Amino acid sequence: MRRSTRRSFLRAVGAGLATLPFVNMLGDSVAKAGGEELPLRFVGIYHPHGIAAEYWAMREGDTETSFDIAYPSCSLQPFDDPATYGKSFKDKILVVEGLDLLSNANGHDTAGTILTGSRIDGKKPLNISLDQYLAVEKGLGADTRITSVALSVGVDTSESGTTLSYGAGGAPLPKIINPVEAFDLLFAGLVVGDDPEAQAKAARQRELGQSVIDFVRGDVNRLRTRLAPAEQQKLDQHLTALRELEKQFAAPGAGRQCVVPPKPDATKFPSLKQYNQGEPYFDAITDAHIDVLAQALACDVTRFATLFLNDLSFDGNPLNLPKDNHGSIAHTYDASPIGNNGRPGAGKPETWLPLATFNRYSYSKIARLMQRLDELGVLDSTLIYATSDMGNPALHSTRNVPTLLAGGANGKFRMGRRIRLKADCPADLPYCGESDAAFTPVANSKLLVSIAQAFGVETESFGSQADPGLTTGALSELV
């Protein structure tokens, strides 16, 4: 079936049905019925504190396509839990072992490498992040009302350790920590109903917003000619932001109508920030972010998003873990060779389960997102990339980070599998390091190249490393 099936339907709907709910989603249904591939969505997710590899890695008897994740304490168990999530999503995940984040930085500063594939230099990555590369630079977010959105739980700072999305040159992008603000950004003005007064008010707001944008754009363009190239680049970033605002002020047309989901209940999270009484509300904030994001992706309000998750460091947390998840769980983890890059030593099993419990909690939120997307009919056209900034958190190691791809990805990757990549070090040199010739890592840049190619972008490299070979080539095992 021609790819124009969906577009033809939306044009045919026209203004006569402009106020009916879920027209854009109905367009997706028409496309599905016609055998048309829906636009691919992308969500990048960070979860903290590395992984308890003993309850995450492949076990004896597991194969690439036949593996157990429902055994007691397995951190991946939420993806095979029909009782909680309505169905098993085991066939919609691709778990990758052995991928490294070559940040050249402390593990806590390494989140900035996840979507950039860049070393951290001067407290920031050196290049744009994949979500922005696809959505902005390659224009794949141009057809949606919001080009991309960056959400976070508890942290709105811009350090490399707390940020996933970066503009050109590694400029950190702001994050939204309040689900109500996320809702307002994604859905405000999308549907105004049939009331003439409400429609007139919305039109006046759009006109006023457009007038302000026109004035600022003119001012910026006049100033641009007087600046040096480096300063012009900064102004260009401002112009990009203006174009994003302009899209939001545009009148919603046919195919962009959608029933607005319930606004998040702000009384469930009276405090929002980490280290400022926000921690007891992080679970509610996370769920609200996920529900708003799933609806926005399903309504095609946006196709690119990042979500920075947090822990539950407070007394009486629902996991019954110590108050300090970081110091009392991640830092006390004493790994076996499975979680210690193959190095000898039995480790301390009593330290594995608390970290695995937290890991399972993080994955439960990703399973919740998958459940919502599945209910809304867009899981098969979504690719989720979830990982942490460390593998072994006690060592602050950025090697062998837990890597999960989830969703249907429009069939671009073969899901329902587990992949174990080659070890960084030979078995007889388990202590080799990045400065040793024996150290042969698989950098996450190769995964980023694969994702870009899945979106139809012709590229063979992504990221910034001293050795270009580390950023070149796709991860062939994914297809």
C-alpha cells in the first residue's frame, strides 16, 4: 500500500471533523488497515545506579531466543509479567550485554554519553545527541507539533551527569520536571472544542504569540550579521527554539486533533526537586510523566522524547530499601565476575539483591510505558532505548552498561532476543584497561548508528572519540 494512505485520509477528513477526538490516531488506524508503516517514534530513557548483573545477565541454559526473565528477583521480570501489565512484553525487548559508554569521565558524569556517543570534555559532550540529530538536524520531528521533549524526575540541572538531550556542539537542553508543565507543553491548545468563545480566545493567543515571535526573529536576524561565527552558532540555536515555538502557536489542523488526556493531579507531587523534599513524590511524578508521554506519542504530538529517571532515596520508600539508594545500595554492591568485567572474586551475594530490587523498579516503569503505548496502538512503531550511566556502580565503571531496546521499532530490529557481545578484555587478561592494546571495547556509538539507520538516516558514524573506529559502523547483531 502506498505511504500516502495516512496522509490521504487526513486530507479527506478536512475541517468538517476537525473537532472530533483521536482523528490523528484514526489516521494511524487507516494506515494500519492499508498495510502502511507508521512513523517511527523514539524514546531515550536513563535509569540510575548501574545494574546488579547477577540478576540481569544471561544465565546458564539461556540462548539468544530462549531465556528466562521470570525467575525470582530477576530485574527484567516486569517485561514478562502479564498479571501486572496485561500481557508479556518479552517478545518486544532486545537485551544487549557488553556495550560500553566511553565517556572518559567519572561514571556519575556519563549520562551525557548515552545519546551522544561522545567522551565528556569540559564537563559536556562534544556533539549533538541522537534524538536531536534525528528530530532537528534531519528534520524528522518537523511534522509534529512538538519537535521533541525532554522530561526528568527531580533533576532540572544541565550537567553531563543529569542530561540526555544536547543540541549542536553538545549544548545541554532544558528538561521538564513537572508533569503538569509537560502536559501544558504537549496538549495545551491542541483541542479547544466547539465553543466559539474558546475558539476565539485560542486564536487571539496564537496571533499574539506569533507577533512576539516575528519581532524577536527580526531582532535576532539583525544582530546576527554583527557577530563572530561562534556567536552566530548560539543565535542559530535561538532561532531553532523560535521555530519550535512557532509550531506550537500554529492553528491545529486536520489530523492533529486528539482527546486531551486528564491533566496530572498536582496535589500528588507538591514538591518536585531532588534534595528539596521531592523524593517521596518521585514515583507519582514518574507515572504521570509516562502517562502524558505515551498519550503524546500516540496522538503524534511528538515523535522524539527523553526521560531521565531517578531513585527513591527517602525513608519508608515503597521498595523497603535504605533511605540512601546511592550510598547504601549502589556503592555497597560487591559483584561476582559477572558484574565485575570478568575479574575473579566471589563477591558478596547479600549486596546483589538490594540493587536488583531497585533495577526491577526502574524496569517496571519502562514496562508501564510499553503497556500504555500498546493500549494506544503505537508500541509496534516505537523504539525505546534504556540504559544507565554505569555497569558496576560501586566501581563507577562505564563498561558493560545495561542496554535495553524495547518496542516494535517498525520491525527494524529483531526483538525477543538477548545478545552477548565480545568481552572488552581477553580471558587471560581480565584486568586490562582502556590504555592497554588488549582492550577492545564495543562503544555505544555503534548502537546509535544502528538507531539512526533504523530511522532511514544514511550514516556510518556517530559520536566523538579519539579513535574514529569506535564511533564508526552499526551494531550488526541487532538485525
